[in-house]
Amino acid sequence: MNRVSTSGNYSTVLANLNRAQQSQMHFGNQVATQRKGSDLKAFSTTADTLTAMNTVKARLKTYQDQNRVISDRLSSQDVALNQITDAAASVREALANALATGSSETMMTNIKAQMATAVEGMNARYNGKYLFAGGQVDTKPVSVSSLDELTDPAPPAPPVDVSSFFHNDDYKIQNKLDDSTTVETGVLASNVGTAMMTALHALQNSPVGPFEGKLTVDQQTWIQQQLDDWDTIRSDLTTMTAANGLIQKRLDTSKDFVDAQDVTIAGMIGDIVDADMGQAATQLQMAQVAVQAAAHVFQTLQGSSLLSILPA
């Protein structure tokens, strides 16, 4: 014969009520957060896998953030390089127009304006830092401001050293776009502008100068010889601009690859941590019913105690 006691019944009912409340809280949290748990204890059997996946996802997030910055900087470089290339083409055009008209009345004015445009491009900034300064991002890479500064002093003083106007170092930025791709994104002002400044220095100190008014035969011959140099300068600058564009394209490819990896990892993590909302809602409803039932039994048990019918 089994002994039935009030205290034993209370213990059983309270244990059932406690389990039902814990189940209600557990599945309630799943419904609220859409996650199976809030810490690694909830994923004890897959904790190592989940930790490794989260590490990969954090690394991919770093690449994504970095690649957005690199993309913006490359876009700024593209604008500046195109500006410098267009200025070189305009200088070449001014020389060609002077030959075609036989007059240099506007030639030097146009060339001075294009030189200022080119220098502005070489001193372009991104986020307050000079793009073409190498590692010395707070130092203006090109200090020449006018064509007159390229004028050689009278002998026996040495001629102007064009390289003295460039203040960048030799450091070229390299960036890792993903786990397997590293590219050189840095461009130096001296590489961009030395040939142009050398040609402008030659123009400013031309043995057949100054260029004022109608061109002489010697001046026409000399300018004709300079056109080949400016064709080379423009071609080289176009190549640099195109190389920057190729890096942009490579960056876009890498960004797509990293984004695809991120989506895959997010899906794999979701398979582990995301709750089955249909199942969680059903279990929550069952737990709520269990709590109500246990509470009802507890209330009924209170009314069935012998103490309630014994005389005072």
C-alpha cells in the first residue's frame, strides 16, 4: 500500500510547476530572441564549431569594412589621376595649337593654368590625408606652385632640381582584400609628376624662349620636338590611371567574394543558433498549459488538506 501525504503531494506538484515554468521561460526566450540560446552553454555540443565560425565572420567583417575604405580611396585617386592626365593632354594641345596658328599669345597662359591643375591633382587628399605622399600622408607631396619657380638662376648657380619639389617617400600602400589577395594601391607623386615637371622646366628655360606673340622658325622647331615628350607623358599617365582602374575592378571582385563568404557563414551559424519558430511557439504554448495545469493542481491540493476540515 502506498502512503499518500500532503507534503509529498506538495513536493510533486511544486516540482512539476517549477519544470513547467522553466520550460515556459526557455521557449519564451526562443520566441522573443529567435535564438536557441543566449550563450555557448546552450550550444555545448557545437560550441567549438560556432566559435570558429564567429571568428571567420569577424575576419570577413574586417575585410568588408576595409574594402569600403579602399574603394573610396581608389575612387579619389582615379579622379586625381584623370585630372593630372587631362592637364598633360591640355598642355600638349596648347603647344599644338600654337604651332597650328603660328602664335604663342595664349600658349603660356594656358600652360600655367594646366600646371596649377596638375599640381592640385598631385596634392589631392582623402579623409584629410595626401593621396600621393607615400607614408608621409600629412606632408604636401608637391610644393611647386607656379611655372616661374622652374626658372633656372643665372650661372654659375646650378639649374633648378625638379626632384626638390617632390616630398613624398618611397612607401606604397599595400592592402589585403581577402585571405588570398594583396594589392598595391599606393601611387607616389614623384612617379606621377616628375616627367611632367621636367618637361615644364624645359619649356620655361627653352633656349628659344621667351614665347611671346608670333613664333619664330626656331621656336616652331623646338615646340615640335617637345610634342613627342608630351605624348609620352600623357600615355604614361593614362597607363597609371588605367592601372588604378584595374585595381578597382579587382577590388570589386574581391568584395563580391567576401560578401558571398559572409552570407554562407551567416547561414551556417543560423543553422546552429536560430530557433525553429514554429516548434518554439508550439512548445511555449504547451509549457503555458503545463504551468496552468500545475497551478490548478496546486490550488486544488490546498483545498483537499485534512487541516481544512478538522475542528479548530
